[in-house]
Amino acid sequence: MKITDILEKNKTTLSFEVFPPKTSDKYESVERATAEIAKMRPDFMSVTYGAGGGTSQFTVSIASNLKNNCGVTPLAHLTCVSSDRETVRTRLDELSAAGIENILALRGDIPKDAPAKTEWHYHHASELMSEIAARGDFCIGGACYPEGHPESKNLDEDIENLKRKLDAGCSFLTTQMFFDNYQFYRFMEKARCAGIYVPIIAGIMPITNAKSIRRSCELSGTEMPRKFLNIVDRFGDDPDSMMEAGITYACAQIIDLFANGVKNVHVYTMNKPEVAARIRHDLAHIIPVHE
């Protein structure tokens, strides 16, 4: 089923993101973890694309397993910044052959050893979206940044770039993680005022490990509000307490989002079935499981 059909059919949705292994010897353990997360019966699951495309074959395999063996609609990520057109077309053929209908099209992070920009086959996600739209009946999603893309001058410029994605075939958007719902509400207002009416899915990351969060926020341009920093400062050195506090904070964000009319939430699980299970359990009376 296409993601747009799921979003239209259900009044509310809860979906999860997983990522493929970095090496083949980790594949079975990742496949087991993603299958466990699928048991939480999310409305769909996204599967990320390895940095530089190095584990791209695993993206197709994990997505195919979710679809054929777990009964969950997959959303396969595809990045283009370090890929040539032949590689992208090969991946699209693989996804089509596997029966995968949904692609989240991304530029991707620029590798440190990336060639000069003049040698890139793709410079923006919108160019990749145009390629996908021309090569099959895929449902195309894109990324958006409630606080603005780190490379944009401001949020208004970033929203203009989003409109280019829609023109290229993008039919829904998923946000980067954010920890202050006000930032999301402000972004939504600006996007709607600019004529962006496609579904926008709120991306929430439960922080269960404090060590890497500051670096992740720096890369994504995500602001850490004081109340969130207080949680990290207080519980960051105690793994059990940090997991409990991180999941509680994420659930509070999600409850606030739904209370304010947001219909769709995507949770970055970091391949942790226990995180997906807790969120599904804690929100059971707020977000129903759909057949």
C-alpha cells in the first residue's frame, strides 16, 4: 500500500524508522530487531539508506522482509549525493522488483571524501525525486526541517525549497527530529501559508543514550530546549534512568502533538524493539492499532 493511501485512510498514524546493518555479519541481528519492531503493528516502517550508499543492498532486503514476512508496509530511503544515475536507476529497479512502492528521497549527508560538486550527478533531493517519478509508479516522500535545513539561510528559504520538491513529485513530508513542539507548530503554519498542503509527518526521536545527542543536533540544526537539556544532564550518566526519561519525554511530545491536531507521527527507534514497544504501550489509548 502507498503511504499516501495509509495517511488518507487512517485518522491517525504511528510509524517507526529502522536502519540496515553496516556490515553483513550484523544483518541477521538487525533483521530480527526490525521484525520485533514490526510486531508493534505500526502503520508503516521506514528503512534508512547507509551513508554513501554502502549498505544500500541491505535497505532493499530489510524493506522486502518487512513487506513479505512481517506484513508491514515499508518506506525505503534512497539518497543521491554520492551516487551516479546508473546506481540510482539500479536501486530503483531493485525496489520495483521487490514490490516496494514507497521511497523517501533524500540528498543525504555529504561524505568527507566527496568529489567536487561539479562532478555530482544530483545536487538536490528534488532532482532525485524527478528521476524516481519518471521511472515508476512510486509514492515519493521527502524530508523537511522544522527549524530550517542547516544549509539554508532561513526557514523561509527552506520552505521555498520544499515547494520545489512538491513540483518534482513529492507527495508527503517527514520532519527531522525536534524536541520543542513549538518549532513544529511554527513550521507547519509557515508551510501551510506558503501553499504546502501535503501531509507532514512529525518525526520524534526518544533519546535513550545521551552520549551522541549533542553531535546529532549539531549536524541537523536541531535546538535542544532547556527542559530537555535538564533531563540529559540529570539522567545522562544512568542508562536505565535515561531510557525511562527519554521515552517519557517523547511520549509527552506525541501526546501534545495529537492534542493540537497533528495526525501523523514517525518515531526514530534506533533499532530498539523495547523503545517501540514502550511507546506503543504508553500511547495505546491515544493512537489505535489499525488493521
